[in-house]
Amino acid sequence: GAVVSQHPSWVICKSGTSVKIECRSLDFQATTMFWYRQFPKQSLMLMATSNEGSKATYEQGVEKDKFLINHASLTLSTLTVTSAHPEDSSFYICSAPDMRKGNTEAFFGQGTRLTVV
Amino acid sequence: QKEVEQDPGPLSVPEGAIVSLNCTYSNSAFQYFMWYRQYSRKGPELLMYTYSSGNKEDGRFTAQVDKSSKYISLFIRDSQPSDSATYLCAMRPIYNQGGKLIFGQGTELSVKP
């Protein structure tokens, strides 16, 4: 299947600092990528849809000024958690649909575990 | 009511057992159905992908879709301890090409040796 790479896999940061997470589609182009947040033993919660060349679409209740999304190329989307606080500690996962075969199968990155201290 | 319902478990079975995982949904527009496996602290891995109704088999895994009942299943034959993970069902409508998936809560499976 297609490969989606997410970096870093884990990060610890101090409260008040910003953290950037990268999501790359390695062998296909992705005009759309999705960012999810997952709490322990819970399902994935969609935060936003990242669109190449245009503004991201945020789900209701997600602060766009806190979770900055940039999709500058067809293979890279970034999520920046600004002014992080301990409540932002979570597992963040990106996904990208591979539309080359006509059937859009979504592939996920490895996830990033963010701990804010 | 959630669009997709999935029993979170946990489900514990002995090695070699047949495992049945299920999801129900309410949106009749859903046409694409997926099963993902997620190991602890990892991203979900696509296991099976089916379109509309019917069965699909891949090795020890069989996915079934019953659109009339709005019910999908994943069967795992000869389960192994390495199958211990959380299994997530996901789906989307046909008009949402490349669009966001709707996920179930995930079922935590433990296969005991």
C-alpha cells in the first residue's frame, strides 16, 4: 500500500512553546490530508482537512489559531500546535487518501505522541 | 445516535479462535467500508477495503458488508497473539471521493496464547 510518513513520532515540549508535526506522502501526491487526534482507548477524532494550496477546513470546536495547518505541496502537510498546554497532550495522526487507482483508500502516518510539560 | 457504532470491548479470545468484529451504521449513503488495525502507540494500518455489499477475503481475514441491515463484519480465522490490537471500522459515502472517513470507536482485541 501507499506510504505516509509522519515526523516526529514523539515529542516533549514545555508549556507555552509551539510544536510542528510533519506528514508526508512518500510515493503518491495528496491534494488532501486529514489530521486526527486520539485520546487513550478512544477512536480518532477528526480535527481538520488540509487542502493543498488553500486554507484548511476545521471541524467544529477545533481552534484554527491554535492548530495551524499548512499544506504547501502535494506531498507535505504540517500541523503546528501553538502555545501548547498540558491539555494538548495527545496522539496526533495524519492520513492521506491515495486516489491513483480510482478507489480512494486512506493511509495513515505512524502518529505523533505529544507530551506538554 | 452516532453514525457508526462499534462495541469497544475488550474482547479476549484464545489463540486459534475465530474472531468476529462488527459495526453498525445509520447512513444509507455509505458505500465504502474499511477495517483498520491499530497497535498501541501506532497509526492505523489498512486491513481490508470493500465497496458496497458482499464479501472479501484476504488470507485469514474476511470482510462482510450487509447494506440491507447496515452491518459490517470482520472475521479473523486462526487468530494469533500478534492479532492483539484495536480494530477500527471506517466508512464513507460514494459522493465523498477522497473525503473524510467516519470511524467506529474501535474494538480492543486480545488473543491469548
